[in-house]
Amino acid sequence: MIKQQSKPGGADVTFVLPETDPAGRVSVVGDFNDWTPGVHTLVRRSNGTRSVKVALPEGGAFRFRYLAEGGEWFDDPQVQHHDWQNGLVLT
């Protein structure tokens, strides 16, 4: 699940996954962090989820994917636009 909250000049985007699916550490990687794993690692929350908030500038589309421990790449099932070569697109 992805939550967006508008702010002047952009938006805070929160990436949310279930606590245990997939197991282990998960990072969200994309255009906004030069596709660098570990920059935005999801943190366990008391409500049974993991999440991370990323500040994104306004305008344009952002491509991203999740990277789980062990090198498993996966997509967010709730994102509508898929660009299979470059990841998912968040506008």
C-alpha cells in the first residue's frame, strides 16, 4: 500500500508492507534514491506493518521497486502503472 500526503513543493509518500511478507529486511529503491538498496528500509510498526516515508519533489513520475533480503525484487500490487523495464511508476 502507498499513502501520499501533499506538501508544498512535493509530497510525503509512505510505502507500507505486511510485517512478514516477504520475510527479512526490505528496502524501497527507485529514481528518488538512485536505486540504492538500504537508503529507505522499511521499519516494523506496532500495527503489524512495515513502512518508510520518502519525501518526493512535485512533478513527474517516479519509478521504484522493493528489494527484499537475499536479492528478491518485487512490485507493489496496488500500483496501477507497470513499466516492466524500469519498475513501477508513481505519479
